[in-house]
Amino acid sequence: METAPAIAVDTTEASGEQFEVSMNASQACAEDSIASRSHETEGPLLATDLDRCQGTEDERRPRQSLLAWAGAFLVAVALVAASSAAALHWATLLSAAKGKQQAGFLHQSDDMGATSAKIALPENGWPSAGESDRQDRDGLIVKLPGSGDDELAVPAQCGFMEDSVEYPGNDLERAKPVAHAEACCQRCSAREDCIAWSFIKPTSACHLKGGKPRPAVTRIFNVQSVSGMPTQVSRSIPRIQRSPGQSLLCVSLVLPWGYEHGLLRMQYTKGASIFACDEYAVYSNVSFEIAPAVVTGVVHTNLFCPLGGKFMTVLNTPVFLKVWAKVIEDGRFRFHDWTLKVDPDAVLFPPRLRQLTRIHPESQQGVYLNNCQFGLHGPVEVFSRDAVLAFALGRDRCRRHFHKVCKGPCQFGEDMYMDRCLNEVLKVRRENEFSLLLEDHCDPPKGWDSCTNATVAAFHPFKNKTGYEECLEMGNSVDMRKRNAGTLTFK
């Protein structure tokens, strides 16, 4: 029978064989005798050694009786333990049949969320997508533990636990150190709004998870993490296992002044834009809280950017090179298929983006998406994992190249710099995807800002809350109508 990871109960029955405690002890004593001899008397184990260690026949008789009683006692204890475990097992099966038992199995689903097949996760990696005709086009949707016709599993004391798994995002508070994963689970169970947790082994950091900004958490493979849910107190959250090529890390740079942090706070509340990605991060040049437990990572740079160059654009290359250096240093891009740099005033629909990335598979040299006929534009930039890695390894080459070409700092923005660095210098594959972005600086069609085009993944700019919310609501409404009509292929 399959069981949830890390929550198996040992029900091994006691053996009928006699315990060899006496012989093992005597053997050890005799070997010690040999070791204590001089080199001249070294040799095999002698009868006198055993006699000395075991004692005389009269001395051995009460000892053997005592050992026999001890052996019988241990056998009885083992049988009681086995019986208790069996009773617990059957009680668990009974409660599970009533819908109370929590288990944790991945389910494939179709585009509308109907379950098609259960997946047993291997120990060394995740299941490959595409094996089912009803493969969900936006990833593998994981039902609530214990829901549906899950196979029954015996819970551990802590509840549902799985090793080498992390649930990014949805933090309730800043992480706190605890002794071990069990302690992290107990902290979660003691807090009523905690429905999941992740324990990071190297730092002993305990991340408590709630139901915001996302109604589900994404399950990523991380050997340095243990995650779970407090199912022992009947709390849990749906988990998502993305199909290969579908996992998104979304990052934004926010100014500590002005309207941007207000927009991000609203996006968090609605679970929108970067907060609908599988993982999110926000950076600034000072540390402050955008939303509950969403604290900006610090980039040590001046965020003031002058205008200049041929087109009088914002010369923000030095700022964003520092941001990319921080993203690379944090290393979270390694856990996801795509990394997005998203401006706070861009209305992003991550499910639509996942549809676009399906036709842009990863390549050995990496892939990035060109979002405008005039070249890469900065509001939404999309890079594959290998593209970010290529930039991490080759950014000094780009710096030297452009310093030589421009005879000093080049007078263009970060988007042009990244475009030319990746394409011209590092030879990362550049693929056009003009459904990625509609914005005012890329010759958009009339009425683009109504946000009614359901094939477009992002719209920009919307710098006030009212305009942003109207675009977001219109996009969600269009998606809902198409979903109800059965023509929408993503969630």
C-alpha cells in the first residue's frame, strides 16, 4: 500500500528467534581479553577466556534464567507494540473511510480540474508530464490531502510531512529558527491561521504558511527543505505540482516612495500579478514590508535614474544590473523554469503566460522572450532558467563588451542592455512572443487598454489603483466567460 512520505508507522512483527544477548556479551568480553594480552600470547579465542567471562556453571545458571525472563519480556513488548500499531492502522483506515484521514497524493487533472489519474512520486525527482491524455495544461493540480478516493495512509504524530519539498510564498510572518521539522509543524498547529509550513534545514528556519495571497501552494523540489501541513488538527491547503516548463518566479523592483508599493499591496490582497506566480520576490534599496511577511530584499544602489540616450529613455541599467545580481545571489531562480521581471504597474496574468511558454521550450543555451517588434521592452521580461544562468556566468563579458563598444557607459536602458547582452554576446536564444505584452510604447492596437484581449499575458502601464483594478477585473471576467464556455485551457 502506498503511504504519504515520511509518515509511515513501523508495524514490524516480533521474531520468534531467541535473543542472543548472553552470547554477544560473552563474545565481546572474550575479545577484550585477547586485546589486553601481550603480543607473545596473541592467538585465537581460548576456552579459558570464555570461562572467565561467562563464569562457572553455577554462576551462569541464574544469569541465563534472568536473560530468559528478559527475552520473554522484550518479545511481549514487541507483540504489544505490533498490536497497538495494527490497531492504530485499522483505526486510521476507518477514519479515512469517513473522510477524516489526511493523505498526500498528486493528481493529474484536465483543464477543468477533473481528476484523471493519481501519480506516485518517485524518491529521486518529480513525475514527467505528458503521460496522460487528460494532462492539465497548466500543471498538475493536487487535491486536498485525504480528499476524493486517495489511498489511505497512516499519519505521523506531526501530521502530513514530505522531505525534499518546499512550499514557497504565503508566509504568515518572518521565518523563525526552530530545532527541527517536527517543531516547525507544532508551531503551525498551534496557530489557527497556519495551514502549511516549510522547514529549511541549513538555517533551521521555520516558514508558517497561510491562505494568502494564493489559495494553493506550489510544490517545488528542494533537498534542503521539509514541508507539510497540520493535518492532525484538520488544517491543510491544496498543493500544485507544475508540469515541466511551467513554474514561474516573478520579481519586482519597487521604489520606497510614490505609488508602486500601494499597487503591490493591492495585488497581494487580490492574489494577482506576481503574487499569482509560483514564487515571488520584491526588491528595493531599503527594507520595508509590502504586505504581511512580504519584505523587500535590499539592493544597495541609488534608485534615481536620469533620462538620456538617443530616445531620452530612463537610464536604469546600473540599477537593474544590481537587481539581477541580487536575484542571482538569492538563487531562487534555480527552482523554477522561468524568471520574470515585472514592473509594479504591469497587469500580469500568469496562467496566460504559462500557455505562451509551452511553445518556447528550454534550450541548452537558454531562451528569453522578445515581447515587442522594436526589441525587448522592460515592463515584463521573461527568461528561462538557463538564460538566467547564462547571464550569471557571462555578465562580466557583457560589461566589458559594451564598455568597449560605447567607449564608456552605454546610454540605453536595462531592457536594451539585457536584449543585446543575451542575444549578441552570450548567444542565448531569442524568440519573439508578441502576445506577451501590450503597452503604449510598442504601437498597440486601438482599445488595447480595455484589457479584453484574452490571448495577451500582460498590459502596461496602469499607475493608479482604479485603472489597475479595472484592467485586472476585465481580464479575469473574460477568462471566466471563456472557462464557463469550455474554451479556456488554463486556470
